[in-house]
Amino acid sequence: MSATIQQILKPTRARGLDTSSSFQDTTGIDLVTNGTFASDSDWTKGAGWTIGSGAGSQNNGGGYIYQNGILTNGKIYRIEFEITSYTDGNLQVALGTNNNYVGKNLGSTDGGTFSSTGTFSVIGQAYHETATSVALFFDASSDATLSIDNVKAYEISNQPNNNHAQIYSGRGLEFDGVT
């Protein structure tokens, strides 16, 4: 059986364009100071929070622990942290103000309320009505007994893809009558 040679024409119109995007580190610099809680410094502790033994710990106080002025209002950040011990309650992350909670948005793999040990990564946009430099908050529920460690914050940006793909449909290749 002999092969038939056909001219393959590129369709003249794309059927779809790849408009996807992804979050990329802007600088790769961790903005948190003392994220390993090596000393009792750099963090403002609210009700029930203590720093010791290499962790920030909450014991039924229902307050915040935060670093002020490390984030910029309106920018997007990836926050990484570890809950090293957990007994009860939950923890939320807020960027900018203490009620701008990070949920499962902007591509976060984790989000919302944390209530177990593990390593977590959330993405959120810092927001404050008036301030330019804003805080990273960890907010514990009133019944929380847990410890956090290895806190990191990276500025990221939403970058469009760079492959400029166009999706075409139409007739495929045909060889000897077999597609």
C-alpha cells in the first residue's frame, strides 16, 4: 500500500487562547524576622500568646500574634508556616488588618481555618483602609491550644503565562486513510 501525501493546512482561526497565569516570587526574600521564634522578639503578642522553645504558642487566650509593617498594602503574599503542636481550637491568617483573613483564594493550596498539625501555605492580598505598611497576623480562637513555627512571607505576583499557545481544531493528519 502506497502512502498518500497530503498538504496540511494550518487553520486560519484559533479556537481558544491560553490565558492562564501563575503566581511567581517577586524577590525571593523572606520578609518575616525571627520566623523560627528563636528569641522572644520581633513579634507582638496578644492574649494567650508566648514565645519560647522555638515556637509561638497559644494557650486558650484567643488573641493575635503579629509582625507589624512587614507587608505592603495591596501586594500579594505567600505565607508559609507550620503548626507544630495542636490540641484544640483553630488558627487563621490575616494580612494587613486583623480581620482580612486569607481563605482559599488566589490559588492557595490551604486556607481558611487551620485546626491540625502540619505545614501550610496560603496566598492572599494585604489590605488596610489607610496604612501603607501593614502586618501579618495569626489569630487564634478562644479555645486554641497550639504552637506555630517556621513562619515565612514572600511577596509574589500573578504572572500571565509566556507560552502564547493557541488551540486549533480541525482535520488531523491522515496516513493511508487512517487518522
